[in-house]
Amino acid sequence: MPSPIFARLVLLLSLLLCGRAYAVEQVDINSADAATLDRVLLNVGASKAEAIVAYRKAHGAFRSPEQLALVHGIGLKTVEKNRDRIVIGDYAPARRPSAPTVGGGSLPRAANRR
């Protein structure tokens, strides 16, 4: 029969290991750098992580995890495997440039003519 100290030690170690299995590291795909994406996301290596960052810079912030599938090399299966790891942080919609103004007014040149 095992000693009570040994039994407690085994119980403690098993609880620690179980707790780590449920603690999944998460990453904000709108702010993370390529190294972090590579480390946290499953089936995403350095080149795919760099592609995610490049896509985000070119197209703006992601609004949903599914938008990751728009990145070359990332499919919906990869998104599903990482769903519990992906966090969507604050995103600002892409702003379109306003129309040029004349003389500090708010109307374009053609609309100012009479």
C-alpha cells in the first residue's frame, strides 16, 4: 500500500497536469506579431504567421476568426483547430479618404460653382 505522502504527491501532480491541459494560451490576431502567432496557433508556422500579419496590414483588422481563411495557406480547418486560441481585439474599420475640398470649405470644387 502506498504511503499517504506518496498518494498526496501523485494527486497533486495529476491536478497540476490537468489544470495545464485546460489552460489554452490565446492570441489577439489583430495585434499579435508573427512570432506570437507562430508560437500560439496550431499548424501555423513562421511563413503563415507572416502572411497573417501582411494580410492584416494590407486589408485591415480581422472582424471574425473565419476571416483568417482569406489568408493564403490558412484554411477553415486550421481556423477550427485554433478557435479557442483566437481572440478578436478591437478593430477600427478602414477609413476612406474624404473628398478634397476647396478653400477650406466642405464641398468639392464642382459643387461650389454657381
